[in-house]
Amino acid sequence: MKFSVTLLLAALWFFSPMASAQYAHADPYETAVTQIQKAMYPSTTGIQHFRWLSLRLLNDPAMNPLFESLTTQKDVALRVDGFMGIALVSADKSLDAARVIQLNDPALRRILITEALGLDLLKPAALNGLFKSTDLTNYERTLLVAELNRQGQPWDKSLLADAPADPAAEVAGLASMLLLERADEGGWQRFLRTCSQLTPDDRTALLTQLANAARQYHIVAAARPLLELTNTSTGPDRMAAIATAVSVVPEAGRELLLEKIKTDRSQSNLVRMGLLMLTAKKGMQAADFEQLRNGDPLVEAMATAGAAIGTAPANQASALAALLENGNRSTTAYVLNITPTLPPEFSRPLLFKVLARVCKNNVIRSEDQISTIQAVQQLLRMPAAQPELLTYILQNSEKNVQLLEIAMSIVADSSDASAAAFARNIRGKLPRRGDSMALLALAKNFTPLTSNEIVELGSIASGGGKVDESSQIQAAWLYLKYTKREKDAIAQLTR
């Protein structure tokens, strides 16, 4: 969720037109209140959801009365935003199951469950509490049990008594896989009969979906049955089943990968198998990667990187550097997942290599934006790397303005002290928009601000900082906090 939010903020900043200072002569308090008030009414464009998403990112319990007021609205989207906001600022970061049940609104309950699952806002107590609803659908029950399973929590198979017979094949399939975890094969046998009646395309799509779900919810007992069910397939369902086996049953996954490498020496298959081997958390041995080698630079780099796993940091860093030189977007993502495990003196050069690669042109391709975000985020967490990052961004700001925009969106989207330190150092060295984002980062970290900076924060809220609406509404709330008038604003907004 974090990456998608940062990308959204970066995109809004880059593509949105510069806001005019239409409130320049207005009272900054009233302007800040007006900014938040705009989020409290439904919109056919859904913009109010993005405004509340921006406010929720501030993670401020003082905002709870605003979220409470949304739960009484008629608009469903606003009500959902209210419940999610309350959950985010609650002590246990979880949806209140008892409150959801009291709504007596099955349609809203389903939306809340789905949304909360996506935001990881359903902790065990809430998951179990929701089963007290007397009219839960098989879909809801299956999702809740699957999440309990993912979190490693106990659950009883009686919770899924009717789910394997659900007319929706994806619900019946997921429930049947979960029951295999309790040594109940009855549902799975029924599901096999359902599969036999599907068209080949529908069967492939369904099994791909279920294999991915087995991996997501860590349904260990389903791995081998899925492999058996897809053993004659060469499509995405087979690959999804193999990936699931690699993830949840490493010994079975290793055996399959090595067999696939032996029987299919095509470049595409070796790269695909190599990626699965690299990303496997368990099961693979250093010697296994030697079987990948075919003389191709990319495959050779993958094999060398795999063989270096678990060795001295210097060896790993050297192999990862070669992989960045010869790799692609997927291998770059792998490197960025490894760099946090390395000492900073080895990970820092790798992270700057990533930035150099994605920024070699004047435009950062959309598919490279997540890599850029990850590299900048990791560098920001290294105090010793911040001066170099600051210099790098400023040196490239004219050639590649997107790097500056993405970096400052990350800084402004963070309440981390390291991001605030970077923001303080870069203040005064950027155009107005970037400087505004730096000030937002300072405010989010509750850094002491000068009186002039507080005034500037109010100006940003009114559109004077040349930032997008998401940043404006955040600035509005932060201005109210710094001027100690948030309670006045809440009273005005909720009366």
C-alpha cells in the first residue's frame, strides 16, 4: 500500500495543474477548514476518497471525531472512509467487529471486510468477532478464515461447513483448499468434479487464481493437490502452482524447479526458473544455481547471485552489482529486496546503481517508478547516505525532474525522522513546489517550525505552494495542529 500511495502522490504532483493562490487574502484558519470540508461531501469523481486517503496517511488520533462523523453519512464511500480511518488510528489498528455487526447492513459489512483485509486492518480478535454475524455469506466466511490462516491463528473447520458447496467456483475452491489444512478432503473432491466440467480457459483462470490465493494465505496442504491438478498444463496455472509450492512447500518446489531446468533449457524458462529460485526463502542450495548456467550474461548473473546467497556481504554485493548490470526489472526488484539485509557500506552503492539505471534518460519509465521509490526510501533511512542523495538529486534535477518529484513525494509522504532530517537539509535549495513538500515532511514529523514556516504551511493549504490537492489537505490539517486550533476546526466541521 505504501508504494501505490507514493506513486499516486507523485503522479498528482507531476500532472496536476498548478493551483492558484485563490485564497491568498483569506483567513488561513478558515481556508484550512474549507480544504477539509471539501472532503466531507460525496463526489461523482470519487475525489473525496483520495482526500481522506491523504488525511488518513497522517495517522493522527486527533482526527478521530472527523472519521466518526463520516460513519453517519448516507454516502457509502464516505462511511467506508470513516470506518477505515477509525481503524487506522485505533490502538490495535483494527476494524471494530462489534460495531460492524451492529450496523445490520450486510452490503456495507462486505465492503468493510474487503477493504479492511486489503489494508491489513483485521486483527485476530476482529476476525473471530465477525463470525458472530448470523448472516455471513460463504464468501465472507471463507475470506475471514483464509486471513486467520495467513496470520497463523487457530480456526475450526465448522466455520466453512457450507462453503465448499457454494455456486461460485472461486469461493468453493478456496474453502476446499482451506479444509485440506484440517485433513478434510470432501470439499476438494467436490471441487475436482467442478473443475472437470469447466472449459479449458475457465479452468486455467480458476486454478491460477486459487494457486495464487494458496500462496497468499499460506495454505500449505493445498500445494501438492494443486500441482497434481495442473500436472498436464503448461499455462499460467502450472506456473502459479509451482510458485506456490516454492513458497509454502520448499522441498517440493525445489524438486520441480530443478526438473523444469533440466527438461526445458530455453532462455525464457531459465530466466523464469531463476527468478523463482532467487526469490525462494527456503529450500534452494548454492549448487542448484549452477544448473542454470548457459553462457547468457543475464542467466549467468542470476546463477552467481543465487550462489552468493548467505555468503559474506562483500560477495553478495559484488554478485548483486553484476545482476543489476545485466538484469531487468524483475531482477532489479529482487536486488532491492536484498539490499535491506546488507550493511549500509555494501547496500548504498547498489542503491545508487539502481538510481543511475532508472534515471539514465530524461524520463523515468512508469515501470521503473517503484524501483526508484524503493531505492530512495532505503537511502533516506541511512543518515550517512543522505548528503550523497541530496547532491545526486540536485545534480540531476534539471535533467530528470521526475527524480526530484518522486523523491520529494517520498519525503513528504513520510513521518520518519530521517526523512525530516533530509527535508531540513534540502529546504531552500528547491523550486517552490519542492520546498513546500520539504516543509510538509517537517510538519508530519512534528518538527519545531518557525513562525514564518507555520505561515507558509497555511499558504500551502490555500494552494500557494504549487502542490496537488492531496498535499494541500494534509497541509490544512497540519496548519491547524501547529496553530493548536484543530479542536475548533473539528467542532466547526462536525456540527
